[in-house]
Amino acid sequence: MQDYREFIDEVLVDEKTIANRVAELGEQISHDYADQELLVVCLLRGGLTFTADLTRHFTIPHTLDCMSLSSYGVGNYASSGNVRVNLDLMTNIEGLNVLLVEDIVDSGRTLAHVLQMLKTREPKSLKVCVLLDKKYRREVPVEVDYVGFDVPDRYVFGYGIDVDEHYRHLPFIASADMKKLKKAP
Amino acid sequence: MQDYHNFIAEILIDEQSIQTRIKELGEEISRDYKTKNLLLICILRGGIVFLVDLMRHITVPTQLDFMAVSSYGAGARQSGGSVRLSLDLKTDIRNKDVLLVEDIVDSGNTIAYVLEFLQTRQPRSLKVCTLLDKEERRETPVPIHYRGFSIPNKFVFGYGLDLDEYYRNLPFIAVVDLKKYQPPA
């Protein structure tokens, strides 16, 4: 595997800044859902690190479930927008407060689709918390309730986000210089 | 939801001890897999918190994948034998050095089944890392290569382990006083 230092462009968000912001979001969400119960839905796989760290700051009762989705079509960028559910929720969300936790929202297609799908199950409320928002790439309007950071339209990795399944463990979020990546994702 | 202070019998492992031990495990794994091609497999959902923290201390190139399993028959805790795979791996593990990351090994029935099943795909190596080992409860032998803590046969929760789906976000591992615990309605 290529050493990330060979293709890193810059650190966009450092470890300390992420930790502070995640703590703030945890407190804000705990405040907003005070006296209520919450089901946290982690979207695999990118959302994992963020979900684990975010929920550590929750002071409200909550349960956790996971979903795994992929897009139909060739490659992430040539997607029809239709989403395939690889792993569905174990929980019946009817009448529950649901918070979807995602690492990054980009075109918004996947998120819009999953929101639409979950709404048919009639949750009491359905909100979205993303760590990174790549607003410039948006193709479908999607309402995001909690945002960690706005990021520019660059290829990002680290803190749960992979390049070809690697580098998820890095504690910061960095942008990649695609020209230096040996195997383009 | 009941406040955990009302039914906690004792804190078995505090936050600091967990984090120190995980750092040690991460360093040990990094040494052992220095020249290898490590694939971490997380079994949902209990293993998530442990995995996220462990991953931060692994310095060798690492890939990550997930599995979700459930048991056929009544009650997840009374698992008789057969395991249903609700989410299979995305990665082909042939010739990979696979490390299965678990929150707890109890009867060992589920994990023994998963190991047997993964072995048929011919990984180069297949090992197990568990945060907690409740050896007294073992019904099926399981080789454990990395062990966070051996614990007595008590009902534990916190740090990824749930009590009726709650309390996963607590930073410590505690014992439940079952006489005082009231399951959610």
C-alpha cells in the first residue's frame, strides 16, 4: 500500500478540530432531543468512526442500528440514483425519532433516496447528521440538520473515509492529490 | 429509559484501563502484521466502538470490512448453532491476513461458526481479537490471539455492549445488578 504522505495534498481538518466539533454536535443533539428517545442509524461504512465518537457525547437515551447501501450502476459517479440496500435496519422505526449519521454528503442522491425510503416507514421524526458537507457537488436538494464541516470539492480521506478501503484509521481529514495516487480510486 | 446509576453493580473496567489496553493491543497487532496484508473484520453491532478505537492505534496498512450475523431460532443469546449471515463481506479474503474483531466472546458458538465459514474462503491467516473474554461460559473452543480482558461470568454492559440496545455509548464496562434493572417497556 502506498504511504499516504506520498499523495496527501493537505490536512483539511485536524484531529483536535474534529474532536471539538464532534463533541459540540453531540451536545447539541442531546439538547435538541432532550426528554426524547433517539435511534441513531449509522450508514456503513464511512459513517462508523463518526458515529462511535459522536454517540460518546450523547447524554440522551439512544439505540443504534446500521444500514449498508450501495448504488446500482458502474462506479459511484455513474449512479442512476437508485440505491441497493445490502443491510437493512433491524429496528422497526415506526413512531421513532431517527437520526441518520453519515460521513459525507456529496451529490445528495444516495441520501435523498434513503430518506425517502425511510419516510415510508413512518418514523416520528427523521433527521440527518453529516460530518462533511461537499455542498458544491449537490445535485439533489437534501436537508441536512447537523453538519460538522463544509468541505471544498476535493477528494477527501481519513477519519472513517477510505481511498480504496485504506486509510480509514487516520485521525484527520485530508485531501488527496489524485495525480500522485498510484491507483486512482 | 432507566438511569444506569440505578442498576449498576460495579464498574468492571474503567475508561482509562480500556484505552490503555487498546493502545497496547494496537501496538502488538502493528508489530505482528508489519509485513502482512491486514484486513480487519468487524462483526456488527457490538464490536463497533472497540474497532474504531483499536484502528486508531494500528500503524500498519489496514483494510476494513463488516459482517452482520444473527442466529436462527429464538433469542440471540441462546444461540444453538446455525448462524444466519445478514451482511456478508464486500472483500474477497483469499490470501488476506484476516483479523476478526469482536467485543466479547461468550459461548463461542457464533464466532466458531463464523471462523469455520471464513476459513472455507482460504484467507492466508485468520485470527481473533476480542476485547472481552468470558471463558467460563465457553461451549465451543475458540482460538483467541488478542485478548483485551478476561472477565468473570457476569452480565456486563457499556463500551459498545448493550443492555436491551441501550447504554452502548458508556466509556466503561460495568456489571448489571439484575435485581434492580428494569428493561424498557
